[in-house]
Amino acid sequence: MFKFLKRKIKKFEDKLEEELQQELKHEDIKKPTIKSPEDTEIETKKAPVDTETSSVPSPKTPVDSSPAVDPLDRKQQTFSREQRRKQRNEARKKRDDEVDKQIEMSISAELEHTLRTRKSIGQTLTKDVKAKTISDEKLENLLWELEIGLLESDVAYTVIESIKNDIKEELRYASIQRGEINEVIQQVLKHAISHVLESNSFNFEEFITVTEKPIVIMFVGVNGSGKTLSIAKMATMLKKLGFSSVMAAGDTFRAGAIEQLGIHADKVGVKIIKHGPGSDPAAIAYDAIEHAKAKHKDVVLLDTAGRMQTNINLMDEMAKIKRVAKPDLILFVGDALSGNDAVEQAKRFNEIVGIDGVILTKVDTDAKGGSALSVAYTIGKPLLFIGVGQGYEDQIPFDAKWMIDSIFNE
């Protein structure tokens, strides 16, 4: 599961670690030669007389009987001393300016970090604000490679940008020390991906408990995405939670869809309301809701047609069903294996009927993992459930931690 995505993230992780190791080595080499302005000043005062001025006699040495130094040479020596003094002063000023600039940058960075809200991430990586240990240019090159890898993993571009921005921000404030590089990088990546996965949340069980009955849940999505099986899985889960349900066979465009939902209804022990092929799905929805009211059922699970999202007639049909059924929850069912197609489908259905949440099917067979990262984030709706098998109990509430562990654990 998510093998392709794991490989691309691990590649970025290894390269970033290598670059940071190199930067730390480079800093270690430079450290012994770095002197503070005070040290330089002290050394200047204690330094022996310059070799260029060694011709000046010492009080304790006999006076040299050699000819007197030419006034022009004396002037040149004085100029050399003044030039060296000027260079030392310039170097000291430059170092002082760099220190002031670093303090200013640290204060600015800390203010930015304080103002930046991360509601979806429970903790910051570090409270220490330190200079970056990797250049912007090198980081950009690494992030470009990560971007290509994520695109190949079917991750949506907006999600990639969010991950990249979070990585930049986290690394800017990360306190990276030798021996802790791998841990820090993993924390940075986990936070960035968590930010995407936890951007929206929804407590389904609480919603079912507190909402007035009967609750109408409308399922939308294209053919082959696994809507009917997801409905059966939902009925099974509701039964375990102590809620009754009724199915409505609203996909009247395909006769096979009505039959398929009927088979699932029999297997899970749930009543199904259905009409003949080609009948009005809005009428079926109405009848199912009336049945639920009469029989005191808790939830109506409404199936809909799944022709392509570009089909205008289908979208008009969806809008009509919504007007009649007035669903409390509209769930988009997407196929994880369809990658970015699932994202585009979700966007289109969201534009037409408005989506409240997402169910992603076939996640257990998805080697790339991009749709799991992308589909909910791109439409700003929560990913509620994921399908991890063909059994009726193989639909589990989505947990961001579960996906993070799946990506980063061997």
C-alpha cells in the first residue's frame, strides 16, 4: 500500500539528510577559523611587530650603522600600516553588521513563526529559532525533485504546494544537530503531510447520534468507483453502532445497479426501496424517506446514477434528487486507483450538488497513494472512510495517523 509514494518521499528524505550532513561538516571545518571581533582586537594588540617594520631598531639592540631609511620608504610603510588598520576595521564592521543582521533575521523569523497558525498540527517542531543549515538554492532543487515524485504518485498540485511550503517553514525554524538529522527530517515531513490530511475533520458517529431522524445520506460518484458496496458497508457499520437503515436504489439508469444493491441489501439484512429501470430516482428517494419515517428507521442510504461527471443530464438529475430528498449528508465515493481523476470527479460533483465528505475505495490496492492525500484536501471536505477490502466490514474511518504510519514505517 502506497509503495510508490513511500519510495518518492524516502528518496527526498535521504537526499535532504545527505545535504544537511554535508552542511554540518562544512560548518565544523569553518568553525576553528572563526574569531569574534573582540578576539581579533586582542590579537592585534599582542601581535609582534610587523616584518615590514622590523628595520626600526629596538631600544635594547645596538644602533645599526646602516644608512638611514629613505623618507619615501618610510611614507610607504606608514601607508601600509594605515591600509591594514583600515582593512581590520572594515572586517570588524562587516562582522558586527552580520551579527546585527542575524539578530534581526532571528527576531523577524520568530515573529513570523509566532503569527503562523497551525491548527491541524498539534505541536511545533522546535521552539528554538536558528539559522538554516541548508541553502535556499539546494532546498529548492530538492523540493523540485520531491514535486516531480509526488506528481508521479498522483498527488494534486495544490497538495504538493502545501507540503513544500510546510517543509520550507519547518526547516527554517528547525534546530538541526549532528545525530538528530534523520529524526528532524521525518518530523518535518510528517507534519507537512499531516497538515494536508488533517485540514478537515468530521465526527461521523457523533453526527449520526445527534441529527434528527431519519437522516438522509446521498452517495454520488462515477460508475465503478464502488458506490453500491460502500453503501452496504455503511449499512453494516450503522448496524454495529445500533442504528437502523434503509437503502434506496436511485441508480435507475442501469438495471444491473438495482439488482446489485438488492443483493447487498439481502446479505446485510437491510430493507431496500426500488422501482423499475428508467424510473424517476427522485421519486424513489421520496418513497424511501417516507418508508423510514413510517417504520422509524434511523438512516436512508440513497444510491445515485454514476455516469461520467461531464454528463449534463446526470448532473441535472443529481440536483433534482437533492431538491427532493434534502439530504443531511452528501458523500462522494472515489476510486483510489483512479488517481487525479478521482480529484477531478470530486471537484465536479462538489460544484453541482455540494459534497460534505469523501469515501475512498480500493485503498488497500493503491500503490501510489496520491488520491488519498489529494481528494479531500482539494475540495476542502473531510475524508471520512476508506475501503481496505471487499468484505462488508472492510470500510474503516479514516485516520491521518494510520496513513502517516503506513507511509513512514517499513
